[in-house]
Amino acid sequence: MSLTNAQRQKLLLFPVYVALTAAGIFTLIPFAWLVCAAFKTNADIFAFNFLPLGDGFLGVDWGRLTLLNFFRLFRELGIGVALTNSIFLAATSALLATFCCSLAGYALAKFRFAGRGLVMSLVLAALVVPGSLLLAPGYKLLYDLGLLNSFAGLILPGLTPAFGVFLFRQAMVNAVPATLIESARIDGAGEFRIYFTIVLPLVRPMIGAYLMITFLGTWNNFIGPQIVLQDPQSFPLSVAINQLRGLYGTDYGLIMSGTLVSIAPVLALFLLLQKEFIAGLTSGAVKG
Amino acid sequence: MSAPASASAPAAPLAVRRYRAEPAWVPWVFLAPFLLTFGVFLIWPLVQSVVLACQQTFGPKSTAWVGFANFSFLLHDPLFWKAVRNTALFAAGSVFLQLPVSLGLALLLNRPGLRGRTIFRLIFFAPSLVGLVFVGLLFSLIFAPRTGLVNTVLNDFFPAFDPEFPWLQVYVMPALILAALWLYAGFNMVYFLAALQGVPEELMEAAALDGAGAWHRFRHIVLPEILPVGTFVVLMSLLGSLQLFELPYILLNGPGADNRGLTIVMYLYDNGFVTGDLGYASAVGWVLALVMGSFAFAQRWFNKRQEES
Amino acid sequence: MSAPSRLRAFFAVTTPAVWVLLALALGAAGLIAARPGARSTGMSHWLFAKGHVAVYTPVFAKWNAEQPTEATRIESLLIDGPALERRMLSAFMSGTPVADIVETERSMACRAFTGPLEDVGFVDLTDLLKAEGLMDKINAPSFAPWTSRGRIFGLPHDVHPVMLAYRADLVEAAGIDLSKVETWAEFFQAMRPLMADGDGDGRPDRYLLNFWPNNRDLMELLLLQAGGGLFDADERVAIATERNAFVLANLATWCAGPGRVTVDAPDFTAAGNTLRLRGVVVAALMPDWLAGIWKLDMPDLGGKLRLMPLPAWEKGGRRTSVVGGTMLGITKASKDFETAWALAKRLYLDPEVHAAFFKRTTIIPPFKSSWEHPAFAAPDPFFGGQPSGTLFISQAADVPMRPASPYNLPALARVNEVLIALAERAAREGISDPEVLLPDARARLAGAQQRVEKMISRNVFLRETPPAR
């Protein structure tokens, strides 16, 4: 009886596997197309949907694949400069934002002080201000501050997003016991020492998640650098690859390899952080 | 609250000596970066945008006061309403197509005894890591007539399918909604999956023993449990859809033929940063903010009513 | 605690991602800091057309060799068109860095004319052009796109006359004689046999012309050819005209309904080029600049094409038109106007540069005395030995005027919406007779005119500075 039950269970799961696999294939096809195109010549991109067919291993003519697109991308078009800019912008923004948001979140979660309610409602109010409302006046502000065409003009406005403050407060309210902080104070630990050695380790998953959120957001930001930066030397990949399309629009292989270069680092970082990222992402919605 | 006690309570001298109150300046130091950036990069631009919305500008330098003219022109501009219509269509597509797919995937992944859950979740989630810019680049080639992946494959399987099928010329919104489905279905699935984890298993088993059908169990046990997350996800995808810009902008290289891919934020961008009228752009921004604010308000109201009942 | 375990404890305080990102941020910052400070002290030049680079490179090299100091040497930078537009406008509006001389396209340049006349970021060249006698030496229609409120803000680069290029191999194989063709109606009539469905897929194998309702530039080209357009000579909106209605009603039946003869093969796209190489497109509206681009992008078409004057709308009508256009402007931000002006003249007024330019790009100059240069009479193998230069030059005087307005793009978009609506109706109702569409075209154009007028009336900057006429 128990055997048939297990078998029945398996049988019931079979259509689930089929559905999931089909959905998985649909999800992966654009990636596969992208990766294949990046390694093909333009003629082969039009001739074959995926890998060039031939009589090599698995019926694929591997010899027709080429690294030329990447070579041109880095050597002739200097996309390495944009890659460096993207890494710098995204990593710096992620670290600074995570640091500043966790500080503010800690203050709101674990300190009682006059004005805390006011600050908390400011945070909640800031959550609903749409970014596009701030585009025009933000541009004027950066102009007034002389920050147009500089990295600072992109990093500073995103130093402490209200969303991050909110997430860290939510995480710390439960994860950091007040007694632990009090006893550390009794032991004579300084406030910053408490924050670094006690509070931060306790919200480690949230740190991983928020790093990923801000890294991803900055890396994929297009409208910001498009408006603020004017010097091609400082363009991140999002802007640089799109401009590549203007000048080399007919060169699909080049565009595809550029797109691949742009999304591969993010996928790598995600693999490193995926557990924490997904947990952190949902904590705001599920708990809040 | 501990300060007066330490001054006048001789009964507990030991505790008072050892207990160090949190210094009043500490939270303010910790909050300083937030308060500073909040004031400079949020409050001040918001105040500015009210002023700007009543001006016509040519870049930040040349400005002229026009009062409410921006708003009255905006509300009478058929192009703006076209942008509203397109954006609303996209939002509807997101909510009514993408979210059910997300929920479906989550329900499938949540089946007890399923193996390979992590790898499936990873695959479905992966597209949402790709920025809208890059999705736009990728799909502009995927949807290309005659040479794009979609048309060549459909034409291979169904020779009657027109290989010139004009996704990016005529069927812009379906193309955008499909691209967004690929991009976001896995992202929203993660939220539903987390919520489904909160559905008590005993309850499901008990219902199954009572002979409750799958739909009945979903309707009466699963749905109430995931409703708060559900409304949150609906709100998030509504707010995201309303701010749609990069995807059509890159996919169509602008608003597209007959402005079929024009969205509210693209309308704002074109006016503010191409023709240089930051004032008009601010007016558009305020209208958008009001719409988004009312959606957020509606969600809160709905959730509150649910909790009360 | 021992030192290593202390270290381990230090790193274990938080997720390893922090340290990975920290290393990345520091590494990237180091690389960025190590970049050579590229800001040169000399002059700078921006351009958006890839094909121009090879022509200018030797001119600039020669110039730079002549200069005694760094200050007057020039550096040229190729930028994607929309990016150049954005950087240029950002510079004019917000004072971000900009080149001394900027080569810009018609649709980008007119954006700079949106604000007050004194805020136009280009130096007003009107008086200088008159003083140096250049107005008469340059083909008159070439100034129009760079003129706002009566002032000229750039030196024109080109004339851009339009001819028709057709696949002679396909036309001859079908035994078609185009030598008697004078009008569009005759052209489509003669070419009809090429639209047969040879492969039996229910669709014609070939289409007669590259045109599609959403292609605004080609639509404007055909409107201008017919004597229609968007603005009159005083920069007033002139959309709702009988001529425009006539042309749009005809164009709608070209690309939709039972009489469809055109196909969508957009230029600058791999998809469009594939259609051309496969012979799906038999003929194309061919400005001189596009000929140069085809030579580069589709060398396989070499020898298969021939040029002929555009078929006219009526017998005896205009056999050419104009599309695109480039100018060289000197920015007000330039430190050294004199040098910039000398450079501009070197680039744009030298017959040898014109000849080199033609050889590279097939573009003919607006400078009339250069047309005598033998380079323009040379047989062009891409067009089966026809002298493409002479052919384009023979059309130059007939090129229509097109007044500039900062509202050129919105106006074009509104008119284009009319065409799309008409084409959709033609497709839906199976209309092949333009007469049927004519009342609809008139009504829609009247609506478009009203919308553009309303938009312009909103601009207080233009109102403050009435045309200086």
C-alpha cells in the first residue's frame, strides 16, 4: 500500500516535471541564443538559429565559432573601459549604500529617541516617491552642485535609499536582541564596535541580499548615467553597449557579445549570493 | 527613562553604575548619511519640482514662469493620453498575464516531494538579473522580422506564419509584454514561493483527507494565506509597469512607429532631456506620482479591510 | 587568539561578498585613476558619421603638422548619433563640455533651436557667410536646415539629392524597360511582373520599392518631391495642404491593401540588408549618402544596381528630392573661434577634400565650383559604370527647400501618424484607390496641423523672439 502510494506520488509529479522543464527551456532559450550568437560570425548568425551545424562533435561545426567579436569589443572598441566603470560604480554604490542603510536601519530599530517616529514616517513616505518625478529636478540639482558628468553625481543620490533603510530596520528589529547590545555596553564596548562586531554579523543574510540588490540596480541603471554622464570615458556598460548599437547596428555578433559581457558578471555575483539574495528579497514583503 | 532613576534610586547603585545609557547622539550619527542625502537629493528636488512644474525651461538655465499651463497642455495632449493608454495596457498585461504565470510556477515548485527545486528556481529567476537595457537589446534582435528568432522559428514550424510579422512595428505591446513576462515571471515567483511556504501543511492534508478538491483547497486555504503578499506583488508590478521606460526605449529605439511604444516616462524623458523642458517634465512627473500614490493607497486600504474582516 | 585566526575572525564578520566587492571597487578605482588624463589642450571635433572619419583623418593630420603649438591642433571623436545629440544639447543647456566644432545631422541640429535665439549653442554664421561671399558659392537649398528665425548656424556639408536605385539584373531578366518611365504610376505599372509568387508561399517573392509607413524620413522625402512638406518658407506650419493629402493617400495604397508594392527593409539594419541581398527589394530611394553606405555594407550588390531619376508624381514633375543633411557648427563654448572657422573651411570648402569625400562616401558637396572636379565624372562600378557623381550633381539644383523648425520632428511624427492610419485603413478595407482615402487624409491632416500649432504656441521662448525678417 505504501509502495503504491509513493508510486502514485511520483506519477502525480510527472506532469509537474514536464511543465517545469518546458517553462525552463523557454526561459533559457534567449540566453542560449545570445551565447551562441556572441561566438558566431555575422553570416552564421543569419544562417543558423543556434550553433552552426556541420559534421563535428554532436553535429556541430565547432570550428566556425569565433572569438573575434570579443577581440574587437575589447581591442578596437575599448569596452574594457566601460566594464571597469560599471564595476566601479556598482561595487562602490553597493558597499556605500549597504553601509549607510544598515547604520540608519540600526538606529531606527534599536534606539529610542525623540523624533524616531518622524524619521520612520519620512522613510515610509520616501518609499512612494517615484524615481521619475525626481529626474528633472534632480538633473537641475546636479547642475547647481556642479556634479553633472561625474561619478559622484551618480553615487551620492543613491547613498541611502529609503528602501534599504526600511529593509535593514525590518531585519534588525527581530534579528538583533536588545539584551546583547546592552550587555556589550556594560562591557564597555563603543557604539561603532557594537555595530560592527555584534549587529552586522547578525544581519549577514540581509547584507548579502542588499549588496546584490544595489549592485544589480546600479549595474542595470540606464537612465541615470544616460542623463548625468557625458564623457564616453566614464560610460558604464548599459550606456556604452547601447551606443555601440548606434554605430555598429548591423553587426549582430558584436552587439550580442557586448550584451553577454554585460550580463555575465551579474550572473556570477548572483551565483555567489543567491541564497541570501532571495531570502532578503522576500523578507520585506513576507514579514512587512 | 533610565536617567532619572540613576539619580535618585540608592537601592540599586550597582545596576546604575554598570548600566550605561545609550548616548543621545548615537542614533543621529548613524542616521546622518540618510538624513543628509534625504534632504539634499529628495526633499530639495521635490520642492524644486513644484516650482519647475510651473515653468517652461530650456535646460536648467533658461526658465520662464507659465503657471498651470504645463498641466493644462499635458492633460489636453493626445500624445500624453496615448502614453497613458500604452502604459496602462502594459500594466494590465503584467498583472493579468505575468502574475498568474508566476503564481503557477510557484505552485508547481511548491509541490511536496519535488526534486531539483533549487535549480528550477535558479533558472526561472535568472532573467530578472538582466537589466532592462540588455533585455531590450536582446529582444530587439529576437523580434526582428525575417531574421529574428521568434519569426524564423514560428515560420519553420508553421509555414503559414508571416516571417515579416511586424512585432516591433505594429504588435509593440504584445512584444513588450512577452519580453517582460520572460524577464519578471521568475522574479515574482520568488515572492509567491516564499508566501506559499507559510501555508500550514497540516491544514492542506486535513482538507485533502476531507475530500476537498484542488481548486477548493487553493481557494479557501492557499489564497487567504498568500493574499497579503499577492497584493504587495500586484502593487509592485503596477508601480514598476507605470515607470516603464528602458525596455521600449531600447527595443524600439524611441517611441516606435505611430508612438505605439510611447510610455509615460518616455514622454517625460523626451520632453525633459531631449527638448530640454525640465518644467514640463516635472509636471508629467507629478501627474505620474499622483497616480502611483493612489495605487499604493488603494493597496493599503484593501489590506486593512482584509485584516479587519 | 592567534594572528591568523584573528584575521579570519575579522573577515568572517560579514558575508564574503563584502570583501569581493571591496576588492572589485578598489581595483576598478585604481584602473580608473591610472587612466591618462586625456583632456587635451587643443581643439576638438565631434562627428557621428562613421564614413566621414577616413576622409577627415588625413586632413586633420596635415593641419596638425602645420600648427606650431598644441593649442590649435585638432582631435576628432566619433560618437553615436543620438549620443552626440544628447551631449551637444546637454552642453548647450547645462554647460557640460563640448567640442569646438561639431558635425551634426539635421534632426539633431534643429533641437538646438528650441530655446531663445541667444541660447542657441552654435555661433551665428550669417554675417560671416555673407561677408566672405559664401552664400552664392553654395547650393542655396543646402542652407535651409541650419537656418532658424532667419539666422544661419552652420556650414552645410552636402546637397543630398535623391535618385532611384534599382536591381538592373532582376529588371533586365524580367525583360522590363524603364527608359520610358516618367511617373510613379508608370514605374509600378512596368515593374508589376516582378511581384510574381514564384516559390508558391502565397506571398510575392519581391517588392518593387523600399518604403514603409513608419519610415518618416522617406515619407518626408516623397512629400517634398511632390511639393508638399511640413513648414512654409516663414517657418509656419503647412501640414494641412491638398498636396500633402494627395501624396499620403497615394503612399498608403503603396504599402497596404490589394495594391501593395513596397516592403519594409529598414536601412542600417542587418534584417533590411538581408532583404536587399536576397533581392526581395527591387528598387530603393537612393540619396547620395546612402549609396556610399550600401557600397560598404553590401559590396555583393556591386554592379547589379543602376541609378535613374526618381519617377515624378505627374508628368513634367520634379525628378528628385532630398533626405538627411549634415552641417558643421562652431560652438559658442569654443575657446578659439578663428581657428575653428579656419578648420571648418579647410574641411568643407576644399575641392580636393570634396573629391576624396566623394570617392569614399559618394556624397556630393554643395560647393558649386567643386562639381567640375574630374572625380565626379568617373564611372562607378557599383552602379554598373554609371557616373554616379554627375548623375547626382545633375539633380542638385532641383533639390526642394525644407525650412528648419525646432518642431520639425513633432510635425513629422504627427504627419506620419496620419499616413499610418491611412495605410491601416487601406489594409483593413482593401482600398487600392487613393481617391477613396483623400477625404480622410484631409481631415486627419487638419487635426495634425492643429496639434502642431498648439504645441508651438506653448513655447514662450519662440514667442519672445519673432522671426527677424
